[in-house]
Amino acid sequence: MVWDAYKLMTTPECKYCGQKEHIRKHGKGSTGAQRYQCVACDKTFQQKYIYIAYQPEAMEEIITRYQTGESTQEISEHMKANMSTVKRCLGQADLLEKA
Ligand SMILES: [Zn+2]
């Protein structure tokens, strides 16, 4: 599955200091969401939206919505996924023009 491969390559950014070069996995949170630890500031956090959005069903919904004419902004709001997630998903599917 191309989506699974993409999920593994994608590293979240630290919500405290913003860097994403030195993030490592830090077990699972109480809800089962992946937790990450920022090596730079030593804080742990969850990237719940990104994790949800990379599930294949969510990917399909993003693509379907885009193909039926919704903007990336609208998809982002409806799916409660952040804009970069939506754009990355569409980019991976070769649906979004590259900047
Ligand atoms: Zn940090």
C-alpha cells in the first residue's frame, strides 16, 4: 500500500518548538494514538490529526471530496485534518499541481 509507505516516511513536527528533524516515536498514548518525543526540547506530544488522516479510508475521502470540487480549505475543515496533511495526501495521489 502506497499510503502505508507514505505514513512511515512522514515525521510530525514538534508542536512546542516547531522543528521536525529530530522527532522520535515515544510509545502510544492512552487513546492508542502514536506519541512522539522531540529530541530538541525533550517534550512529548501526539499528532492525532495526522495519524487519523493517513488511514486509507480518510485518504479516500480526501481524494473523493477533492474530485467532487471541494477546495483543500473545505476538505481540511470537514475532515478536521490540517491543510498540510490534505495537500500532502493529494500530492501523493498526483492530484495537486506542484508549486
Ligand atoms: Zn521541540
